[in-house]
Amino acid sequence: MMKKKHLHPDSPLLFADHRRPLTRREFIATGLCKGGQAIAGMSLFSLFANPNQAYGALSSDLEALRDSCGISVQGAGKIPFIGFDLAGGANIAGSNVLVGGAGGQQDFLSTAGYNKLGLPGDMAPSIANPDTGASDFVNTDLGLAFHSDSSFLRGILEKVSPETASRINGAVIPCRSDNDTGNNPHNPMYAIAAAGANGSLMPLIGSRNTDSGGNSMAPASFIDLSKRPTKIDRPSDVTGLVDVGDLFGLLSQSDAVAVMESIQRVSAQKMSSVNSQVTRDDVIKDMVNCGYVKSADLADRFGDPSTLNPVLDPDIVGPGGIFNIEEFDNESEFRKTSSIMKLVVNGYSGAGTVTMGGFDYHTGERGTGELRDLRAGRCMGACLEYAARRNMPLMLYVFSDGSVASNGRIDDSVEGRGKGEWTGDNSSTGASFFLVYNPGGRPQLMGADVEQAARHQQIGFMRPDASVDTASAPAANNVNLLVDTVLLNYMALHGEQGQFANVAPRQGLGSGAALDALTAFQPIV
């Protein structure tokens, strides 16, 4: 039987058993339309190498006006958050992140179960090396256990340094969701914003012009359209976020800031002697005065084009950068990810989603999915490494609408890597996961001993046949509760899980010990 050739990572995926794509979401899932990106970030601790030093060189008389005018140079002080929305139903469980039974990731499934997850018997993580007594197919370099030949893992490890890897940990959430649809309320961005995440330029960013900013919907209970994501699609969109006018074509940055400061002072002096003859006189004066303060502040912080431009950041592009010039120029997903990293880590936005399309890859061979997973892993790793270089924490969340399964037929091509071919959609094999980078050291799992910690690293579990046990956790069969679970874990990183019910009054996770059981890590900030 002739083997199918794997497709290029940017090739569209069209199947006889799928209708022709008609909607935006269907075009993204097939890879006919790029996913764009959403950007997420925490507070703007700094634009300097020292993240604890607040940026600002305004004159001292105007510095005091920043707070009263509501000008934020440090954002909301929350951990940066990036969501990767892999549109179409990607494989996450088993062949990428290990998922096991009630005892955790390494409470291994049956051989038939791993076969359904695309792993032949001779690559099952349950096989022990007789010389070491341990499995050669389990990798815990990132704390969270991956299959040692995971494409996500290989991509991440290409981009992160060993030191960065040693400060990462993660958790996996086995969960069902519908295949090939944007109607799953997967997107947690509004929930993260409700927990206080905000940026110095805007609250949320998204790759798509949708209410969620991504491919999947956001839970209706969290949507706040006053924070609707701003669409960002490329580095030029990032630099276009701030317009400081034509003054910089005539003057240096410092001179332009001085001119704007002088305009503010003259305006304030004039306004102090004016009575607008309306009942809200002070309000009008404050609005005019703060307008000039904000203009001077924008010129001070963003007058230098390199402040926002990811292309000019040597940590991102160049000989010492995360991406070399060739791969940056030739790969749009890397340019998109670079835009995200720049905005996330420096805190210009509160939270956001990177939508990547073409993950409906049950093409009757394995190589197509491996190549797309590898590229996604490189993008994930780049975000984590950039956070490390900026000495900033980061929570990175990966999800997909549905999943795939294998019938056990092996693709022994170079790109197929001797694994099972993806032969169809299967929502019962779904999962999502998150990774947390902590500059102060690897995040510590909840639990008093190793066995308890293992159950906190996997929230819910699978049956031996590799189908999600829908009674194992609230998120296992309810995508709205999956978002609640992600929100709970984000808040717990700040030590704020006690406020969870206030932020999510309609949550369905329970309280007290029930919430503790769904929390992976101890606080890192």
C-alpha cells in the first residue's frame, strides 16, 4: 500500500467527510486562513533590563500627575498570560503531553489506549528500559511529563535554554470538547482580565476580529465588550499601536518630550484662570490637563521606535536572538509570535490568544501533524525563553477544539517517525495544558508528598482506553468549567484563589477542598 506524503505545514487540509469551508473558523481549521495572534501580557514592570525599575523620565512636576490622570506605566501587576488556540482539533494527549489514570500522568494507560493516541507498543511510555528501570519515553525536562518524542517538546526545547527549562513546570487537563467548531467557549481571555490582568496600552489583544479575539468563543458569563480584544497580526501592527505624531520628525525624542511638557504647563496655567461656567468645571479642566500629560507620557515611553518594534529587539531577532534572521523572514508564524512576545512580556496588554490554524490534521499519515506540532512548539518555546530573558513570569495555556485518534496504522516515513497515523476526529481523546515560567525557580506543585503532587499535575484523568473519564473533574466534559479551572489556577499563582468566587460568581467548581484539588501550583508572586 502506497503511503501518503506528508503536507507542508502551511498546506490546506480538505477532507471528503468534511463540508467545504464556509465560515472564518472553518477556514482557519483547514489552514486556508492564517490564525493571526492575540497578545497577552502582564504588567509593564519595565522597558529596561531591570524589570523592577519603573520606566519614566518625565519631569518631576508631571510624574506626580500620572496616577491622578490614570496613566499606568506598570500595568496591573499580574503574571503575563498567553493562550495558544490550535484550531481544528490538535493532538495534545499522549503523543505530546502524557495523560494517565487517577494516579497522574505516569499512572499509565493500556497499550491499546496509547495506540489510539498514536503511540505504537514499542513507543509506549509504560515500557521500562531493563538497564535503568525507567521509561525512555518519558521526559520531565519541563517539570510536566511529555512523551520523549513529542513534537511540542522538541520545538520548545529548541528555543529555551537549559536554565529556562529548569524554571518551568506545568499541568495537564484531560477534557472533551466538540470537533471542528468555534462554538466551544474555550477562550479564557476575559476571565483572565476579570482577575485583574491589564496592560499599559490596552486590556486585551486578539488575532481575529471576534469578540474573543481568537478562533474559539469566550464563555458568555465573562464577556465584557468594553475590553474587546484589539486585533494584532504582524510587527507593523505592534508599532502602529502608538502614534506620537510628526513632532519626532523634527526633534529628538528628549526635545519632543520637553516641548509636550511645556505645552502641558502652559495649558494648566491658562486653565487655572478660566471658569467654564458649567457645573463640572473641574472635570473639564482635568480632562484637558490629563490629555497633555498623556501625550507627553506617550512620547517619553514610545517615541523611540525600538521600544515596541520586535524586529529591532536583539533578544528576539539576530545573532543572539531567539529567532535568526532567516527563519524570522521566512516564517510568518514566527513573526506573529515575536509580536506577541514583545507585547506580552513588556506588559502592554493584559491577556490574549495566539490562534494557529490547520490542526485538523487527520490526513491518513503522521508527518503533517508532526510538522505542525513542531512549529507550534517552537512558538511556545520562544515565548517562554523571551520571558526568561526579560526576567518575567509567564503562564502559557494551550487548547484546541476537539482532538484526533489513530487506528494503529504506522507511518514509518522520516517525518512520520514510526508513529500511528491520524485517521479521524475523536473528541474523547482531548486535553489542554499550561506551562508556568517562574524566574525565581521551578513552580512547586500542591500536595504533601509525591503521590499527591502527581494528582495536582493532572487535573482529572483518562480511562485505560485513552478516553476522558468525564466524572474525573468538572472540566472533563464542560468547556465553560475548563475556563473556570484555568482561571482558578491563574489566580492561585498570585495567592488569590480565595477571591475566586468573587471573580467568577457563576463558577461550578465548588469551594474549599474542591478548589484545592483543582489547583496545580503554589503561588509564585
